[in-house]
Amino acid sequence: MPSISDEHRELLERMGEHAVRMHVLAGSLAPFLQVPAVNWLAELDRVQSAKDQTAAVENARVAIAAKDAAIVAARAAIATLVLTVIAIAISIVAWLFPRP
């Protein structure tokens, strides 16, 4: 991809991404700025795509961690339920057969 001159890059940055996109789509940029503008927008899109991919990977990691935490919580709840049933059974036996 051709490099963008510092002057063109500075002008495009001052215009802002949204305005440059609108001018490119409308074909209203000066001819000398049309190709640099398209190249500059392509650079921005590549950077944004890389950020999006990084965010997607991080979101997947968070989702996996949340799933793992949910599994641990479910196992703890099951263990608590089992212990509660055992405690109730012991209480019933103690109530039915009190020690003198």
C-alpha cells in the first residue's frame, strides 16, 4: 500500500474519520487527496479490525472463566444440598430416638 505523506495524513486527521468517509463516498474530495484518503481509511479499518479481534478473544476468555465459575458454584450447591439432606436425616433420627 502506498505511504501517505505527512501533510496528507495531517489534513485527513484534522478532517476526522467520519468526514473523510463521507467525502470519499460522495466523491467530493480534491483529486490529489482521494487516493491518500482511501489508503488512510484502510489503515484505520485495519487497526480497528485488530482491536475488534483482540476484544473478541478477551470476551471469549471472560466467557470461559464465567462458565468455569458457574460450574464450581453448581458443584458447591450440590455438595451443600447433600450435606443438608444428611443433616436433616441425622436430626430426624435424633428426634425419633432420643438418648435418655
